[in-house]
Amino acid sequence: MTLLVMRPSRLDDFDDLMELADLSGPGFTSLPVDEELVSGRLKSSQKAFARQPDGPQQGKFLMMMEDVHSGQTAGCCAVKAGIGMVRPFFNYRIITILQSSNVVKRRFSMDALVLTNEFMGYTEVGTLFLKKEFRGGGAGRLAAQSRYLLMAAAPQEFGEMVLAELRGVVTPDGFSPFWEGVGRQFFEMSFQEADYHSGVTDGQFIMDLMPKYPIYVDLLPPEAREVIGRCHVDGIGALKLLEWEGFRFERVVDIFDGGPQVSTARSNIRTIRESREVVFEQGDVDEAGPPALVSTDELEGFRVAWAHFDEPKEGRITLTAEMLDALKVKSGHKGRIWIRTE
């Protein structure tokens, strides 16, 4: 039986993370196939989990999903605190402009895209990718919700507002209808080129080349208009989970592929609100009991897994010896639990 656990990334995860980057395909901007960038992300994550980020609330936390029994890497996810503090975080906000004329008795509204950099200090959740053979069976939830349990373990390391960007509509061969209708006109480069430069540079090229005036949506090609605010087919499940957590689409989209950005207050995130602190005890557990996510509830050595447990009594829950070993803790350790009820 597969036992999956989310844990902090390590420097020796380099080869596995490069494999995940290659498998993620075009448009997965947060995980480009670049050895220097991947190495840098692992180093930044190591510093963040050691409480040594580059600045206050600027930790870049990367977690790996591991099959405990085989040691195989199944996927990854990340939490980036303090976005926009060092590198601009550009998006298009969709605004509605009212047009009217009393002379010809016409009144109508038009949507326009406006370049913004308004999310300074937000925490971003993303880089969620699983190998196909590990998808399903609660693995996606494990990866997604581990990010919120991490925030619950060390709230002082994260901003009060949280956002997520979802990959927009991009074909397997890297064709983006939104990019072809908008970005290419200003950058004169392919979507793959822009996507790569976005991941490996400081973003200055965006500031240099992006239009400074509103772009009227009705003037765009139909193919570009139709995908604004739509996520990639592989991201539909992730979007539903984000909405279940309390995230909402606020008419903000990615500047490259037009994918949606959703956001919420950290205190509003369902997993954080519904989780609670407990003390772990070792013992026999009824496997027919309700499933729950259990975490070590500490930054260093942070780990999360699905587990069955005996009903909490006075703030204590019973876990099997195998589960305590997977979490690398002993009986009596203080942790956190989120119980799945639906």
C-alpha cells in the first residue's frame, strides 16, 4: 500500500525536481527546465525551512511528495511568501469601462486589460505538480492542503493575504491563444521564450516591453478573448480545491497565458480554520475510521500525510507506529490535524 508524505525539499532532490519540471510541460512558469533555477529554488527552500529567508516574510518553501515505502518522488508544491517585494509581480486586471453619448443616445460597457503590480507582500501557493501515476486517491489534496497546514504551523512567516495563479489554456506543443493575441504583439517572441525568461530573469523585460495603456478585450482575436480567465484542463481540479478553500476569482489574469488568479485572506482558508492542535499517541487504529491530514505543526522537519486515527480525546489522537515513523516523530509529539468530513 502506498504511503505518501509531504516533506521539505532537500538539496539532493535536484534530479527529481528537474524530472518534475520536464514532465510539467509548457506554461508551468513556476517550474521551468533550468538547472540553475532549480538549484536556486532548493537552496532558497532550505534557508526558508531553517528560518533564514532572504528577508522577513520572504521565505520560498518547496515541498516534495515522497512514497515512504519506495522512496520515489511523486510530486511537489510550494509556498512563496513576500511576492512582489524584490521582483515585480505583474498581472492583468480586467476593468469595465462605461462608454456613453447623449448625442447619439448610445450607452454600453467594454472590458479592458490593465497591467498591474498590486499584490506586494502577498503569499503565493503554487508549483503543485504530481506524476500521473500518483494522481487520484487524495494525493492532490495532500499536496494542496499541506501548504495551508504549513502556514498554520508558522503564521508569522507568511502574509495575511494569499493568492494562487493557475496555468491558462496552452496546448501540449506550447501554443497559447492568449499570448498570440496579446503578448506576441509587444514582445516579438514565442510563448515558450517569454515563459522561460519569466522564470529565470528578474522580470525587467516585462516592465520594458509590456503596454502601459489599457487593452480593449473586444479588439482581441476571438481565440484570445475566449480563454481569458480560463485555466488549463489539468488545473480544473486544483481550481475547484482552491474555491473549496475560500479562494475567489477577482478578475485578475496572468499576462502570458490569461490564466486566472484567485485570492483570499489567510484567516479565511478552510483548512487553516478547521484544523486544530493535538498530541500524537501511538497505538492500534481502526482503519475504518475517518481519514485526516496530520502534520508535525513545526517549520523545521515539517511533514504531512493522510492517516486514520482514533477519535480525539482531550486533545490527543492515536496514530499507528508506521504513521508516526512516516512523520518522523514519537508518541507525545504536538501536531495538527484536519479531519475530512465530506
